Amino acid sequence: MWQPSATIKALRERAALIQSIRQFFIERDVLEVETPAFSAASVTDVHLHTFSTRFHHPLKPDAQTLYLQTSPEFAMKRLLCAGSGAIFQLSKAFRNEEGGRFHNPEFTMLEWYRPGFDHFALMNEVDALLQAVLSTEPADRMSYQEVFKTVLGIDPLTVGIEDLKSVCAEFGYADIAVGETDKDTLLQLLFSEQIEPKIGQARPVLVYHFLASQAALAKIDEQDPRVARRFEAYYKGIELANGFHELSDAQEQRSRFERDNQKRHVMGLPEMPIDAYFLEALESGLPDCAGVALGVDRLIMLALGASRISEVLAFDIDRA
């Protein structure tokens, strides 16, 4: 087991692909940055689970809990608030979740932010990157509402939870759905199991305007407050990227974090410390911008025709 999980040939191809990603942003005058992997706070999202450690400072009596970042988002937005302009980062991210074909707890993330862009402008740039790296055809675009109607014949904006449970039962998920009280959980189940495998096969697809309840760090759409200015990119059954027209209201962001922690309490999950530095930065002023996070290892899987993420990593978690 001492040998790498990827072939040396694959690692050479990986290096070339990462270089092409860097070149893509250099040509667009986007600044490359580096931010810390450790933070005193972390994400509150109930679906993300963090790694933590204890830092023993030589000049302080008590050890401090630090979290490995699930994304460099908060730190990068602090740079935006400080006047960095357009920025990108290729960095390690860490999520304490199940392994599998498309998951490794330590992975490489590409994240970038574009002041002056909305989510539609950033979707165009994501499409351009995929064409440059994967030689894909231009991506299709579908709203979250449209994709549910097309694939499953239901409207996610109006469907009731009992009707959703019935749809879940039709696909064999009755045991999961019967006691569920959260509509978004059932929609995500149907999306991941029944929609993702059916979309973006011939060319990538960008799905936009997710439900407002799934906004995370995105703005709510002014024309239709039922949806958020959020998009995701899919190709050949793989979720590649998650992007937002970024929320800049510090008070609203604090409220979302607090609601997440309330959900965590109800679910029996540990509440997470809210990132005070990030909220202070938002209070000072985040420029109107859009940002996106893209899974580099999954992108390389597609480029090399790999079937498992371990095939494009020098050492996956089983060999770490």
C-alpha cells in the first residue's frame, strides 16, 4: 500500500491540467491568493462536517480549538472586503464525510470571486473554463424549477411535503421520507438520486435559481423571492461547482448562521462557532460580486476518464 493510488502518468497529466487552470485566470488578470487552512470558526451548514484540532499556544494558558476549512470562502471574502479585486485560489479543503467514487476527505478546491459579476456572468466564465479544460460543448442552462418539471414532472416551488413523500415512495425511498419534516431534504434526495444522473450527459449543464431556503451564502432574487441567486454545474453525473451572487448583508448572514445552528441543535449536531472576522468584514462592505467553488479532483477525473477520485490523487485517504 506504499505505492500511489494514481499512476505517475495520471499525476503528470494532473499537473498539466492544474497549470492550464492557472493560465486561464492569469490571462484574465485574476489574482492568485493563499488563505489559512485553519480557522477559529467554521461553517454552520448542517450538511458539512469539519475536522478540528487543538492548538497549544506557548504564550496562552488554554489550548484553542481550530477547524480545518471546508472551503476558503470566508477568508477570501475578507480579502475582497479589503480591496483585493478579482481573486482565485487553488487550495486543499477538508470535509469529514463519507468516502467513495467522488469523495476524499482532503481534496483540492478551485474558488474564485469576480467583483461586478452576477451569477449569470459567472456562469458564463465557469462554462468557458470547462470548455478550456475539458473541451466540452457550450453548457446548457436550466432553472431548478425547470429541471424538476422536466425530469420528475413536479414544481419544487409549490409542491407540498406530502406529495414529495409520495414521489419519494415511487422511487423506493419511502423509509427515508416517511418521518421527514424538511421539504429541502426530500428535494435534495430526489435531485441527487433521480435528476443528477439524467442531466448534463452530452454537455455540462448549469442549474440556477435554487430555492431561497437553499440559498446558503447567495442573495435572494429580487424578481422572485422564492429563489436564490445560486447555481451548480453538472457533467456526466458529477456535481462540479457551486456558485452564488454573493450575499453582502452582514445581518442577514448572521441570521442564516444562527438558523443553521438552531437546526444543528434540533438534529443533535454540535453548534459551530460563527466567524466573527467574516461578519466584521461584511459590515465594512463586500463589493457586489459573484463567486464559485469547483472540485478540481472531479474535474481532473472527467478530463482523464477516471472512474474513481483515487485514480487522480497521489495518495487517497486509504493510503495517506
